[in-house]
Amino acid sequence: MSYRSHADLGGQLGHGPVVPEPEPGPEGVEFHAAWEPRALALTLAMGATGVWNIDMSRAARETLPDYARLSYYQIWLAGLEQLMAERGLVSADEVARGEALQSGPALPRKLMAADVAAALARGSATERLAAAPARFAVGQAVRLRPDAAPHHTRLPGYARGKVGTVEALRGAHVFADAHAQGLGEQPCWLYTVVFDERELWGDSAPSQRLSVSIDAWEPYLEPVP
């Protein structure tokens, strides 16, 4: 079965209007139902165990077959259930009953309640030492790879095969495509590439007099002759 991301919606039509919501207040995240903060807490706590990484969790969410009809935190919860089931951490019966029916395997790490605030403030840095010099330079014209990846990728579909200009070098970072497949971090140079709107949307689209900047790892880029 081929890999399909249901989350790569940029540049597509037919998904309905974007409905803006108020920015979160001083307390932070805005929730729409009482169960949503619990779903967020469970996802963060299980992510901190180290059983999977953030890119694996993104891959699990974006490939959910019912992605389009789920709300934001329903996607998070369904992705979490899938990740745990695949690793023998929960059974379908336990999900249905909402309680543990057997002892689970030991976890590499645990996020204790007293450590949550510090862990969230610290975050998880993705920058690493570069193993080789950057292949591309600021001002250089590059083309994004035209092919669809058969795995999780951070290369948006609307930009495949499009030509832009390197605007900045961002250092070497964990390569999400490899990380999501369990192939290790494989750090790669990350570039900001800027595109003219006409390159992305064509001359027939209404002009907004703008450019679009995309952060793209080096394996996404090809030199323009």
C-alpha cells in the first residue's frame, strides 16, 4: 500500500473556508471540549517516553484514513492510539473499555508531573553538527524535487518541481524524512528557499504581490543548470 499524507493540503481547493479563531489568552492553548487537554497531556507524556519520535507521530497522524473528518485533537488521539497499538502498549479492548486490562511493557523514560513545565520550556533542539559543507549558497537558484515521497516528508506537495532562490542557510538539522522511518537522525543542511507566487500558482491565479519562503532540507533540492 502506497504512503499517503492526508495533511498535505497546501494549495488545494475544495476544503472549505478557513475560519479564524481568537488567539489564545494568557493561559495558553484554547480548547473546545473538556477532553482535549487530556488528549494533549497523554500525547506529550507518551512522546516523552522515547518509544517513538515526533516525526513518527506526525506520520501516524497524517496517514489516518479518516483524517479529513476528525477534529484537531481527535487526530492527535487517534494517532496516539495507533502508535501505542503498533508497539504493544495498548489493546483494542483496553481502548474500548477505557482501562488497562494487563500490565504493559516497561518504558524507557517517564515524564513526571513535577518535570512537565521544565520539559516544555526546554523543548527538543533539532540542530546538529554538519557532517559536510553546505551544497548550496545564498542567492543560488534551486529546484525542489518533483517526485512524491513514499514516506513522511516536510516537502509540501504544491512546491514539488518548483524553482526558487536560496535565501538563508539554517544549519544542519535532524532530517524528518529519515527520522519518521526509524532510520536515525541523519542531519542535513536546512535552507530557506523563497518562491515567487507565479512560480507556485501560475499566471492565472489572482496576484497577491507576495513571495513564499519554505524551509527545505538539502535532499529536497536540485541545482538549476
